[in-house]
Amino acid sequence: MRIGIMQPYFFPYLGYWQLMNAVDKYVVYDDVNFIKGGRINRNAILMQQKSGNINVILSGASPNKLIREVEVNNQRVLQTKLLRTIEMSYSKAPYYANVMPILEDIITQTETNLAEYLFYSFRRVGEYLGITTELIMSSKMEKDCSLKAHHKVISICKKLGATEYYNSISGIPLYVPYVEKFQQSGIELSFLKLRDIHYHQYNDEFVPNLSIIDVMMFNSREECQNLLQEYDLIKGSGIEL
């Protein structure tokens, strides 16, 4: 049983979806603290051939709150402004007509809970990408909430019957020091690394590290599904810090 656990992000980059697709069960880690200035409510898209940020406006966001305690400001004027920004950036992209209705459905939802809002976006985009992984909201699991860091992750993995735990490549400094702890619990630790991917945008100069929105706008559904496989899996036991 392969398990992934990650905080929810706003239309995250391709590697996030690769991780979601690579596991059997994916836990959306919504009962951890909100991080201001991160990717939980913002991401980058292509704006005038450069990387520019879009974000979902929040109400009462604070690092003293859990992600599931933060609310989305879903005023229609803000939703329209966000959709207009995406339209201006991608209206001439080859798959705009296929993708924009999905984004409209996500952005115009009436849900005000940030965790539920992002969870819905994962379901909708995941359906388009052909991802069949079971999604689980962390806050809805029965678990020992007094545990922190890797102890909490191992506890969740054990509760779900994990034999393997996948994390993104950025998680190496956080989890490799505890690889033996995972092994003692019967869990193999691995890290997913996105390969150096290029696809045609509007011109020959490729702008990397953008939201999944950019990937879907410039690639067919089948091409997106192929890109989900463009990663390398690195075993935690073989990494030295």
C-alpha cells in the first residue's frame, strides 16, 4: 500500500499531481498550520511570457490557524477577476476551451472552507487527468493529534496500512534523518522527483515551474496523462545527507 501525504495547494505544479497519481491513497494534510506567503492559496501561471502569481483571496488567514480553519472570500467580483486573469493569459492556448470550464467550476464554487475548496479542486482536476487515487482529508481521520512531524506521518501511514510512503523531493531534509523510524514501522520511504520537462507554450522560451493550469492549457488530456509518468523515484535508504 503506497501512501502520500501533502498539504493542499492552489492548482499546484505537475510534480504534486505525479505524487498523487503514484500512490494508492493520498492524504490531504489540512489539519496543520496555514503558511502565509506559500502555495496554499497562490501559484504561478504564464503572464506575458513570464511567471506571475494568481491567488484565491482568503478571510482571516493566519499562521496561528490550521488550514481547515481558514476561509475563502468567495465574493463574485473576486472570482470574476481571477477568471479574467487566467483568460487573459491563456485564451489563445490550444486547450483553453477544454480546461477553462473546469477552472470556472472550481473558482466559482460557493464553498468557503479553504480545505474543502482545495479538496474539490483536486477531485475536478484529478478527474480530468485520469487520477483514480483515493483522496482522504486528514482532519476527518481518527488519529493522535498530539503527535508532530514525522511521528504524525508514520502514525497516519500505519493507520492506513502503508508499506511505502512517498513524498516530494523537497521532503528529503525533513524525512531522511528518520528513515530508520519508517523502516522500523515496516514502511519504505521514497521521494518523487519531477524530471526536466519542456513543452511548447507560446514561443520557444519555456517558462518552468508553473501551475498545473499551464500544463493543461498547452497539452492534450492524453499528453497530460503521459507527463504524470515523467518522474524518478528515489529510495530514502540510499540517500546520505
